[in-house]
Amino acid sequence: MKISLAQLNFHIGNFEGNVNKMVEAIIAAKADKVDIICFAELAVCGYPPRDFLEFDDFIRMAEESVHTLKEHSDGIAIIVGAPTKNPIIEGKDLFNSAYFLYNKEIKHIYHKSLLPTYDVFDEYRYFEPAETFDVIHFKGKKIALTICEDIWNIGNENPLYTICPMDEIMPQNPDFMINISASPFNYEHAEERIHVLKANVARYGLPIFYVNHVGAQTELIFDGGSAVMSPSGEVFEEFPYFKESVKSFDLDEVIAGTKNIIQQKNRIQEIHDAIILGVKDYFGKLGFKKAILGLSGGIDSAVTCALAVRALGKENVRGILMPSEFSSEHSVNDAKQLAENLGIQYDIISIKDPYKVFINLLSPYFDGRGFDVTEENIQARCRGLILMAMSNKHGNILLNTSNKSEMAVGYGTLYGDLAGGISVIGDVYKTDVFNLANYINKENEYIPINTITKPPSAELRPNQKDSDSLPDYEILDEILFLYIERQLGPKEIIMKGYDEKLVRRILRLVNINEFKRHQTAPVIRVSSKAFGMGRRMPIVGKYLS
Amino acid sequence: MKISLAQLNFHIGNFEGNVNKMVEAIIAAKADKVDIICFAELAVCGYPPRDFLEFDDFIRMAEESVHTLKEHSDGIAIIVGAPTKNPIIEGKDLFNSAYFLYNKEIKHIYHKSLLPTYDVFDEYRYFEPAETFDVIHFKGKKIALTICEDIWNIGNENPLYTICPMDEIMPQNPDFMINISASPFNYEHAEERIHVLKANVARYGLPIFYVNHVGAQTELIFDGGSAVMSPSGEVFEEFPYFKESVKSFDLDEVIAGTKNIIQQKNRIQEIHDAIILGVKDYFGKLGFKKAILGLSGGIDSAVTCALAVRALGKENVRGILMPSEFSSEHSVNDAKQLAENLGIQYDIISIKDPYKVFINLLSPYFDGRGFDVTEENIQARCRGLILMAMSNKHGNILLNTSNKSEMAVGYGTLYGDLAGGISVIGDVYKTDVFNLANYINKENEYIPINTITKPPSAELRPNQKDSDSLPDYEILDEILFLYIERQLGPKEIIMKGYDEKLVRRILRLVNINEFKRHQTAPVIRVSSKAFGMGRRMPIVGKYLS
């Protein structure tokens, strides 16, 4: 029996595009004499469809898409994810389902049982969990078909669910497992995924065919990494990351074992590749080509720019240098050098005049109060205004260049440097921004060395340095990581040896700046806890603040 | 037996403040010889605590708060909501619980079974549903204690859950029901609440003591409306809306029936009162007093300003008039008149100079393209910059003045008129903004009549009117309501008699402008479907767009 896994890049709500892409893969699979072709979870509508699922009209379009696919199932079985209506009045209105289509008929519909509802996932918002578990009989084999999370309740220390679907299916003696997934990337996730697949093989002793999405959906990056496991517990083949790939496998060969094609894992490289895919798909799926961003001469805008060039091409990225009276000579030079190294169009538009006009206009209303954060913000907002004007006039999207460390502590100006359509490195701590810069430079000095080595500064007042108001980034990032990714409280962080006053100050800064993050662009997610849809915090709360 | 319901305004994460408020009520109740005092769902930590619940440190503080309350339970039973840890490793780590404290002991802990996970609710993100149901024995009575949603699975056409906790408890023959809730306001909700309470009495024939939160938590407004139901099915007493209230009831009197204190319901008045509470608590809970906003002479800023004055006092609201070359004479006059009618400080700061500077600065980079939305946005962003500068310098919060109709179709400038810390009327359609204006004016002409009667205009180009680019607000708002609140698709809306081309255009505008709403202030929620946490839409999606 020949089984094909189609790791494809779908577009949320673009039923026609998604179906066409699948039909193409089905036609190729037929020519390849494939018996079963598998598409990912909710493939017909893309993942995550979010509240589109609440529209009957949207569900109808999903059903019509399945019917189109069904017409192509002559002589080949198609497994495809789609939402289906729950016929029982009690409970949620939908199931998260996998269709088994064959010879132009719906042979079976399996419903997902374990519905991830944490971090970026909201599945119980929409779906009723399944409570029946049946194998699928096909050409003399019994298939245990599951959906994503269904196989994730084993092998972990803190199981989130009280049942385990595969334990329910096993009494029916399946021959192999197929799991269709929508499992988004973070730099710790690929290892967890292999760990979970191995834990399943160890427990059930069956081969596994696992197919995942690839591609970006605003914040979420799907890295692919579809995999086939031999019953011996070895990885038979792991699909490439961050690109589409369709491969077919002979069941007997998989059962026999070995082959062992495994992707190399490197944290910074994965983050780099994930962000590039994130930018590329954000633009592509919105129907835009061109990006604009401010270049300060600093490392954040430099790294953002280099990644954007790799995602969109140098002809589609434009840099704007906006020096002020507080900008140092090297800032402009470093930014120019970057633009020239990358080969992108750039312009220099000084903010001195508008800044002066605003200061003159507003000073009568400032009650004689001296230079403070107001004046700093006016500079940042003049830049934001210029960038948005260029974006509006030329139809390109502004890239936000804030890093995770500064977004965490609120070291940025709302509607100023926090502006932009998509936050490119907003889930990358400053220390990793340096790592990314070095990775980008590994063959050529795209990012000027001076940009990497000089002390970070916002240059919003004379001789300002980040270190005037923030601790060293090494310390700051460690504390932020423990608080944000590891969700430790102040006592637990202090017990690890950090200064109490510093810890309390940083945690307070994170919490009181929630209002800023609420109004910033979606952040391309690369960590296990990014700002945005996966981290939902009260704004008027008074915890640690 | 005397039962007291304490409808109080809690603050998320402010354990000390919340506990102090409850202790005060307990002391008063003891003096009043109350047997049981009831506080709302998750009262110790406030509702919704959102991802604060994922911090062990936060849960520990909740536990400590319960222990403090327990020390005050000598001679009085206390029912209070708090998160508790789930001792079973499988399943979520927490329960949403109600403690029954008496004589300095924890006598019972009841866990919530039905966990709302839709619209603004995310409870299954955090909590494991309970599967055991016991009555509480107290002074010879048996109490059926439930939490909010637990009693909402009856009396509705489309039950969301497959079980009904009260059906499980009834075999134990309880004498009366207590339900502690965190049920946020929308203008349709108070009627539903009474409907559900009546459905429970009809089914179980028991008196009900229902206590709710009051107060605003960023977007969510809790209106109170706690209630006591007689077993005959009549409302014995409905608590006031939008204010704290503690009342005690004799069980026998409730069983005997009548009294019949019911709050009058008036949609526009409720919206008016809800927004005022929303603004008041947003400022109060963040520790701010003063607001600033732009006054255009139009109805949106006028209504926002009038509501802010009622929430914060006229001495705490400052209006900024920012005319441009496109502003009409009447705009400035109407805005001045409004400020004078309301007795607030106002300043006139023209944007002509900064606008001219930006146009001169940027025109070399505009490739000879003519006046378009870019120049309109520059004006709006000059205003946003001025308002934020005033906000920064004087420590007041900028109020956003956008209405729901324009937020829906993207008729607003990101970082310009869409700026602000809190969106005051962002859940009020334009047609209801007019209704609010008339309601505000019912005794005095606070809002100048000319502001209400003149045709709406953004005044960002010569002789511009909203009706140049949008249909009449009556039609627009109806279509938006069907799409947003009622979640109908294009076909269903067109079938109601609206022009197909118009419907498709409007739905497309709503969907392609998701990126703007993603970056706007939290919206005070008054409808059953507000923009923000209760409406989660993809940005790169391609549905109807």
C-alpha cells in the first residue's frame, strides 16, 4: 500500500485556491499509483480559521470544497481535514473532522477528540470533542486516523486531557496510524514533535504517517516537518521545514524500517527561516509585494531589513533614514552602508523640520515643563507618520522593527516605532537579534559590523544609551524569558539568583505596558510564548504592577 | 435563614483590595445577623483574570486571599469564587471554584462544570470541568451551589453543553439554589438573564439567589443585576445596574414570594450607563484621573466627550480642537460650543503648519502622485501626534472617539483618529451614536443641535461627506449588524432585501480592515458582539475579501 503525505501551504478562507492545490497533488498521486493521499487538519479552509467558523456560510463553503475533492477520489483514497456540523443539538455546533473519501463517496468521517485550548489555540471555542473512535477499513488494512492533538496526550509530564484517543482505538487492532495536523512552529517544537511521535510508536508499536501544514498565517508559522515513523521507533523520514513537499511511501518499506532522513535542527537558523516565511506569506497572502521600513543604523532595523530582503527580494524593500538632531553621524552611515550592502532603495528624510514645528506649536501648552518622554515620542511619531505616508502613497506595507525585549518592557513609542503592519522580530529577544545578525552575516557582511558592535541606543536625546534605563540585555532577557516563556513568578525568579529589586521592576514594566502591546502589529511567532494571540493579559489588572 | 448577596466591583489581580472590600461586607453582614454571604465568581482575583491564571504565583495569592476570608467566617458562612488547583494530573491544572467557608474552616469546594468558551470567554483555556455534583448541608438546609454558566444550559434553543449540572444535583433534593456569576453586560443580556433564571425556577421549582459582578474590566462591563427568584417563578428582587449593592434576604420571605422589585430596561440608557462605568473604571483602576480628546465638531467626539465628563467630572476632561485648511467654520464653532456647554478646558491647536511641513518634506518622494488618502491620513496623524504629546506631557489618557460603523468598514486612520487608550463608543453604531446624543441632551442641550443635525464629515478634503464613500448609515448599520452581531453570510443578508453589490462591498470592507482593528484600543463592549477579544478574525484570510 502506497501512502502519500502532502505538506502544503494553504490560505485561510481561500477555498478555491486550497482545493486547486489539493487537486493538483491528487492528480500527481494518481499517476504515482498512490492508494491514500493525506492532507493536513482543516486543509480546505486553512488553519486557524478562527471566528470565520461561526459563519454558516463559511462552513457551507468548506462542505462544497470537500464535495469537489470527493469527485477526484476515483481510485484513490483522500484524507482531508474540514469542519463539519454536529448533528446533535447539545454541545458545540461543529466538529474538527477528517474525511476519508474514496471512489467519489464519503466513506468515513473521524472527529477530533482532544481540542487544544491554550496559548494560540481556541479549538473548544468552536468544536465539540468526539467521543467515539473507530478504525477505518481500507484494502484489507485497518487505519487509526487521528487529528493533531489526539496523539499529544502521551509522553508529556502534565497531560492536558483525561482521555487518550489511541488507547480507545487500539482494541480494534489497527495496522498503522495516520495523523493530520496543524501544529505551528516554535524553536522548541520540532524536537517535541519527534518526541511525541516516538512516544506513540513506543506505546502502540505501529507505523505513523504524520502530515502537517507549512506556511504562515499572520502570526503563526507552520514549519511542516511531516514525518513517517517505523514501528521500530525510528524516524523513517522527516519532511523539510518551511517548504511544500509531497512524498509517497510504501507501507511495507516503512514497516521494515531504516531510511532515516532527519532534518538538522539549529535554533537560530530555524528562527531565521521561520521569519522569512512569515514575511513572505504575510505579503503574498494579502496580495502585497513591497515593504518599507525605517533604518536607524541600529541592529533591530538592520536585521529586519535583511530578513525582509530575503523574503521579498531587494527590489521590493525600501529603507527610509530619518535622522534628527540627536542622531549620531555613525547612525546615518551605518544605515546607508546596510542599504548599499543589501542593494535596496533608500532615502534620507530628516525629521528636524517637523519636530521643530511640533515643539514650537505645542510648547505653549506644555506649561513650561522640560524635555521628557513627550519630546522623545514626538520624534518617534514623526518617523511613524513619514513611514505611513510613504506606505500609503506607494502601496507598500510598513515593517515593524521592535524586538521582544523592548516590546516586553514598553521601551518603544506607540504609533511611532511600534507602528507597522507586521512585527518581524517582535518575538526575538535582543540577545537573539545579535545572534540573527551574525547568522545573516555568516557569508557576507550584509549588516555593518559597527551596527553589531556599537552599544544600542534609541538616540532620542543627547548621548542616550539603552543601558541608561535598562539592565544589560543578557540579564534582562533571562529574566523576561523566565517570566514570559516559563511563567515563573517574582519569588521563583529571585530564587534563581537575580536581584529582587531588578526583578520586581522588570515584571512591573512588562505588566504596566500591556496597553502598548495591545495596539501593536501581529508578531511573527517563533517562541513558545509570543506576544499576541497566545498571551492574553488584562490591561486594567493590578498583578505585580 | 438570612442570605446576603454582595454585588461588588472587584479589580483584577488586586487581591488586597478585593479581600478588604469583602471583609467590610462580611463585618456588616455579621452585624445584620446574616447566615450566608455570597460573593461573585472568581471574586478574590477579579474576572476575567485571563493568563494571570497561568502563574502559580497568582494562584498562590488567590489561595492566601481565601484563607484570609476564612478567618472571618466565624458565625457566618461565606461563599466566594476563586481558582483552585486540580489535584489530578490529567486534565487542566485548575478549577473555577466556589468555596463554602464557615467557622474558620473550608467546609466545601464546588467546581464549575460548564465553562464558557466563546465570544469574550476563554474558560476551558484554564479550567477542567467538574464532573461531581453535591449539595451543601447547612443549618438543616440543602444548598445547590453553582457557578454562572452552570445554570445557563436550559431555556435556550441551542444548548452549548451535553450536561446540565442542576439536573445532576436535583436527586439530592436541594432546598434552594445559589449561583455566583461573572456575567458581563450587553444591551440584550439583562433580559436573557431573567429569562434563564425563570427557566431554572420553572424546571426545578426552587428559590434562586444569584449574585453577579459589577464594574468594568477594560472591555468588559459587569452590570450587576443580581437577583432573587421566588419558587413561584417571580422576580423577588433584581439589584440595581452599574453600581455596588449588598442586600440580605430572609429565605422564608423569598419562598412566600412577591416583593417584585424589577429594574426598568431601556437600551440607550443602559448603553449610556455602561459606557460611563467603563470609562470611570478604566481610569480609576489604572490610577489615572484625566482624559484628553480631540473635538472635531462632529457627533462622535461630542458624545464621547459628554460621556467622559459624566464619568470623570468636567475638571478632568480636556478637549483639543485641531482645525486644518479643510475644516469648516461650523466645526470649530460647534466644538467650542460643546466644550463650553460641558464646562471643560479646551485649546485650539491648528494642524496647518505641521501638515504643510510634512507635505513639503514628503512631496519629493511622492513621485508626482496627486492628493489621495495619504494626505488625509497625514492630517489625522498630525492630530494623533498632538493629542499623544499632550497626553504624555500632562499624564492624561487619550480617549478614542471612533464609532462601530466606521471601525467596521475601516473608515479611520491608524495612529490618527484610531489612536487612544480606550475606545469609548467603538461598540456603538453611528445610528445609535445619534440616539445617545439625544439621550444625553434630554434635559439640556449639552451637544449642540448643529452637531446632531449636520451631515457627518471627516473634513479631510474639500467638501467631503461620509455619504460620498459610504451608504446611508441606516442601511450600513443594518447590514453591519446582520454580519457582525447575527453572523449572517452574504447570501442570507441579500435575501433580506439588501442590494447584492452593496452587501458584498461592505462585507469585504469589514474583512480587509481587520488589520486596523487589530491595532486599536480596547473597545468598551455594549453589544453581544464587539470588536476586540470577543471577535477573533484572521488577518491574512481571504474570506469574502
